[in-house]
Amino acid sequence: MSAQYQKYLKVLEKWPTDKTKIGSGVQRRDEPARKMSNEAKIISGTAVAKNIREELRGEVTSMTRLLPKFTPGLRIVQVGGREDSNVYIRMKVKAATEIGIEAVHVQLPRTITEVELLDKINDLNDDPRVHGIIVQMPLDCDSPIDSHRITDAVAPEKDVDGLHTVNEGRLAIGDLGGFLPCTPWGCIELIRRAGVEISGARAVVLGRSKIVGTPAAELLKWAHATVTVCHSKTRNIEEITRSADILVVGIGVAEMVKGSWIKPGAVVIDCGINVKPDPSKASGSRLVGDVDYEEAKKVAGHITPVPGGVGPMTVAMLMKNTVRSAARALDRQMRTQWTLEPLPLKPLRPVPSDIVIARGQKPKDIALLAKEIGLESRDVSLYGNKKAKISLSVLDRLADKEAGSYVVVAGITPTPLGEGKSTSLMGLVQALGAHKKRNVIAALRQPSQGPTFGIKGGAAGGGYAQVIPMEEFNLHLTGDIHAVSAANNLLAAQLDTRIFHECTQKDKALYERLVPRIKGQRKFSPIQLRRLKRLGIEKTDPDALTEEEYGAFARLDIDPETIMWERVVDINDRYLRSITVGQSPTEKGISRETRFSIAVASEIMAVLALSRCLKDMKHRLADMVVAFDRSGKPVTADDLGVTGALAVLLKDALEPNLMQSLEGTPVLVHAGPFANIAHGCNSIIADEIGLKLVGKDGFVCTEAGFGSDIGMEKFCNIKCRTSGRKPNAVVLVTTVRAIKMHGGGAPVTPGAPLNKQYTEENLELLEKGLPNLLQHIANGQAFGMPVVVCINVHVTDTQAEHELLKSAALKAGAFAAVVSTHWSDGGAGAVELADAVIKACEKGNNFKLLYDLELPLLDKMTKIATTMYGAGRVVLSANAQEKVKRLTEAGFGNLPICMSKTSGSLSGDAKIKGAPKGFTLDVEDVYVSAGAGFVVAMCGEITKMPGLSTRPAIYDIDLNTETGQIEGLF
């Protein structure tokens, strides 16, 4: 680059923007009046560009008013450091800053490779804060880089230079909704703002470059001009140009177009910029265009100067493209209604099996669904094309967005067959989304593989109200449960290993191994420093501890009799209910009795479900109490040094999974804590993301396990207490079958035919069972929520039975009672239910918690039992009394209660049906789930490890090796 050219770049950078300065065509007060002449009117790009910047500044200000934290973002990518490129970049940054655009100069080294540059551009493509990306050309690099590949790597929706093949193609076919190339668009804008009519004019474009000539010709054509393109091989160029009403020149040859080439009165747009020697100038040269300006201005009607003509417009139109892109992003962010396209549903008669229905519906691509509900590509990690994980960063991006209505679906005390809560939930969301055109997300737990291979089958809903693909939903999904199992068992391994090493080593030797010298130095890890702090040892030098401090730090002194942590596996295995570990000779006789639980019974699963972010999850993992030491103090996962490792295993598992319903509405699947021994709800994070995505007029419908006495109570007192959310309504699912059972009907046994009491109309039996329904209605009302009763229809029900249930529910104070046929009809069969939920959510929110945390543990248990179950009192066993005393003294007395009792009865005895009153609820044991943040009260023997029946579902499950399909799963 010559020294003279560098000087002129500096001149160009400082070119005046004030309309009263050079090239503006406006007379200054201190200048003598110019004589009247026939010279062309000067089209000042400087003045027009300034007007455009002012307009854009107003648009950006309006955006900020709508969303205060929103700022248009432009990234200018430069490879190397050419000074001419630096000048242009500074001009762009200056203009962007003046408008209110956050422009960042991304300068990359000359040594960058093509692959590295593509990776950087992809990062910018995925960044929601970036609305425009330009790659400054030429690329000043050491290794060869394909510039066309680079410009095409910029996402078309962020290609504010308008150079992507997609945007070029859209322009070629007359679709002007993409981004237009900046220089040609600036030319058209100059012509229009000069008051020149383009439509019907004859236009000639000199030059056919990708950046100027070709797109300028396309823009003129779509503005209804008759266009001729000339280039270096064109014959009789002068003759052609003399016919032009509009002449656009971008040929790259200094002052090539003479006055004799121009039709009198034509509009001349000069896109060239060249350095020409000029001895009269102090610098020895000057900037000129491709048009001989002095000759042309005597012939043309309008003309652009160089500099001060097209140049400023290129930058202005780049800014205009950036603001346009930001406006589109803001519109997507502020849009209240999704652009969701439901999947059509054609119910068959008779209703086929669940698996046949599921396989008969082709799911939409999960990336498309994600886009429909307002997720950006960066928000989503695809697992194939039917499921995906959603990044927690969505919560930051949508932090200012209003949340939607929050609906919990619960049930009455179920029969062993279940009453269809999941099916009803799916029917409701399909009705709201596909038929009522509301933004709605179903939020479900991930099912355990234990019941899937045992007797229950899947938990994806049923009939024409399901999550699909159901095989993915009911099996591994994205591996979250396996991550929980790995983390749980890593902690168990570390627990037993620590006991072994403490039993076989002296204090000093144990300390030396825990804080080893590496290359002559040793230091505490961060987690060890936290333990020192808890011990009150304010030292950071491992060699500075005293002998007493060595022992206090190194020895946890765990009492094996108090160990609460168990290993887990995600299958039903009755032989793991009681085992002995440590029987190998290598363990030196240090053995103990323990047991396995099913994976979803792990406290880590509850931690996953109740965490609000990665930091919160890590704190909860650290606080998990695994045992007590011999002095009665709790021993935590952090004491065992395993917190960080657990967080690493669970990092991806904390992200919710996106799936869909049979009708193409979104479903978030995340976490799966048991409802009898844990709180039985999906994750807080999934609900939070859902509530933000649906917006203020939308709905998130989630499920609480088992009956309202168990799942809904914990949903309110534990989950909502933790999240701070106030649900707007509860949908209470009931069936004629279950109410008859509570009225004294014959036992309902899985796999056995139903007694005719359940298949024939029996109003007397139904009426006797109504107290159970009424208790569950009262349970919802105790939390201040409107209760919508959903009567999930079975084929043997009668209209009279439905009317009896509806009448009783409404008389008991239910907000609405609706008969729903979603199992057989999909969302169409739950439209009335959807209408009732919409109206219930329009009521004022009067949600309230059942008890204050300051109450003693026993009082909180009593409040739950008397209000939710109808009990008269709670009695603690001697063991439970001791545990309550120990937990209170250890500082856990102010935690909420998680009641662990049978789901088959409102009482603690599964054999007692109906709605007993005034009974005594016995609490046999109490333990703390400190990480999850609740105290568990065990009411009777509740197994944490199911077993397989004589003929489990595994007999019917197979893999078809010809088709690759799973058979017999449902």
C-alpha cells in the first residue's frame, strides 16, 4: 500500500458528515452565491447517510423502550491487520456507536486457518446477542482461505453484508425480504431520495461484480427499470451508456466514463474509488471515481461525488441491515404467539394399542419444533432429530419475559392400574396447543426403566394423548437417569472407601495420602479448603497443621450404623433389597449390610429436580448428608471430597429434554423422583424454561405423582416453596373405576379381568366412593387453587355415572367438572377441559402454602396428615422420635416435610379405601435429604427397590432385527 493511498484513507475516514460541509450540495453562509448553471445536481451520500443514521437511532431507541436490556449487536471479523481494512472498520464502528449498535471488532491473527475461522464464525452465528456479522475483505492471512466459503459460513439471517449465496439467490428471484448488498442498496436509496423515478426508466450498469454490479442490476430490475449490464467484453459501451436514464458505474477504472458517454439529464451513480496522481495536491494525488466527474457533471442531471457519494451509503445500509436483523430478533423475542404447526390426528376405531398409535404418527423434526416455540439454534443440543436438550442459558436470554400460567395435574387415590394422569395431561396440552391455539408446554418426569420392564409399562400417556417417540421417552432418552446412577454410585464408592482407609491407617499416614507431595510441593484442593474452614482451621499451608489438626481434617470418623446412602440401579431387582458389601479378602473384614434402591429413588434425582441452576445444584450436592460421625455430626458429600466430581457427571443432565406430543406440541421431559419416597415432580428448571417460552398468555402443565395427597402436596409445599412459583390451577383426574373401588368395589389387580362392578353401571357403588373424590378436591382448595375435575372416560362408563361425578364435584366446590375423551379422540376430546383450565387461570391467584417452616417437624407432619389425609393425629415410633431429635439438633428442623406413605390409600394402610377420618398415622422412621432440602417421614414400610413379578413385561419385549423396531414394549 503506497504512502499516498494511506494518507487518502485517513482523509476518507475523516470525511465530513455535516450537511453544510464539502459535497453536501448546501450553500454555506460565508460562501458567495453560485451562479446559475446547467451542472448536475449533486446527490450527497454523506447527507443521506446522516439522515439514515438518525432514523436508525430512533428505531434503536424504540427497541430499547420495548426491552431495556436489548441492544443490536454487530460483529466485524477481520483476519490480519491491513490498514485500509482498519480504516473501513473504524468507520463502521463509529457509525454503529452513533446509532446505538454494539459493534465489536473481532480481530484474528494472520496465522488463523480456514477451519479455525469457520469455527469462530459458527460461534457468532450461535450467539443470540449478535444480529449482524460481516467478514472484512480481503483476508490478510498466511495460509490459503476460500473467501466464498467464509462469506457463505455466515448464517443468512445474520449476513448483513448481503453476500451469502442464499441472500443473493433471494434477490435474484425478486425476494427482497433477505438482506440486500449494502453498496447496491445504497445506490438505489440515493436515486430514490433524489426524487428520481426508477420504474419504467432505462438503466445501464457498468460492471458485473458480485458485490456491486450484478446485485445493482437485480435491484434496478425489481424496481421495474429496464436494465442492461455492461462489462469488459461488451461492444459499443459508449453507445449503450448514452441510452441510459440511470447509469450505475462500478468498473474499477479511474475516470473511464467520460461526459460523451452520458445521456443529457441522466442520473449517474459512481461506485468507484481510485487514487490518481495530482501534482497540484500536497500529497501528490487525489481520490477519483470511475466517472470523469468534471465532464459528467456538465451533462448529467444528478451525480454522486467521490468521495462523499456512494461510500457513506455503503456503511449506512450496513447499519440499516443490522438494525433490521435486530428488529426481527426482537420481534421473535417479544412475539406472544408461536408459529407452531400442529400434526394432524386421525383417530381410528377401535382405538389401537399405544405403540401402534405412536408409530402411526411421524414426529416433526425436533429442530423445527424448537424454532417454532422460540428457541435459538444455540439453545438446543440435538440428540438425533426427535429429541434435544435445552441450554440453561435460555433463562438468561428470556429473563425479562413474563411467565405464563402454571397448572398442576394430580389425581385421586388411584387403583393399581393408574387413572391416567399422564394421559390426561397430554390430552389437555394437545387441546390447548393444537385446538385452542395457545402456547402450551407439557412438563413431565422421565420414567424409570424399572416399571417399563416390570409391569406398568411406559409413562408417555396413552391412546391418542401421548409423548412421541414413546420408545425414546420410556428407555434411555438422553441418559439423565444413567448420569444420576453414576453420580450416586461414585459417592457410595467413596463413602465405603473412606471408611476402609480410615480403619487401616493412622492419622498422619492418612493425611499424607490425602494431601500428597507432587514434585516436592503439596497443596489443598478447593474442596479440602472448604473442609478446613468448616472445621475452623484457618490455614492454607498443608505443612502448617498441628498433629491434632491432621487428625481432625483427615478422619471423618463415620458411624457405619448411621449410613443413609445406598447404591442404585435403574431396574427392578428384589435380590438387591438387602446385601452385604466388603466381603472380599482385600477389604480386610471391613464389611457392612446395605441395600440397593432404584435409581429414581436417589436423593441426587431429587436434587436434580429441585436445583435452579448449576451453582444451586453444586451447593445441594455438597450438602447431601450420607451419614453421621460417632459424635452425631452430619457427614456430607463435600466432606468426602466428591462434590465437584458429582457436578461434572450431572452437568448435562441438568438440561431439560425437548420432545413432542402426538399432535406436535412441545413436551419437556426432565428428572423423575419417586412420589412416595421423594417429592414426585419434574424439575424446577424445566418448568421455568417452559413458563418463559410460553409467555404471559401461555400455559405450562405439569404432573404431580400419585394422588393429590402425595404428589400435589409435595409439589406445593416442597417444589413451589423452593421455586417461588404460585400455580394458577389444579386439574384433578378421576375415573368411574377408581371411585367405585373406593365405594367398596372388588379388588383391582393388574393382569386380571375387572369385576363386572366396574364394567356395568352401578350408581350406588359410585356414590359410596365419592368421599375420596371430595377429599382430593378439598386438598386442592387447601392451597387456594381452583380445582378442575377431569373425568377420564373409560369405554364402559355410562352418562349417568359421569353426571353423578360432575354433580358431586361441583357441589363440593370444584371450579369445573369436565368429561374428557382425550384417550380416544386426542386433543379434540379435551377441548372442554382446556376451556375450563383457561377460565380457572383467569381467576386471581390465591395460592398459599400449607405450613410455615418454623413449625417443629412433628407439627408439620401433623398439619399434612390432618389436612391432606383426614388423619386425627401422627404418632412417632421411638426410632423416629430419636431421629427427629437428632435432626433438629443438627439444624434440619426448619426443612419442609416429605411424607413417604402408600399411594393406595389416604391413610398409611393400602388396604383401607375411601376416605377414612380421624385415624392415627404412624411414622416409623425419619431421615434427612439435606441436598434436596427436606426431611423424609416414613409412614410404614415403603420399598425403594421394586421386584419383578412372575411374568414381567420383559417376556413380551423384543427387537425386530429386520426392521430395527422394538416390539412388545407397550
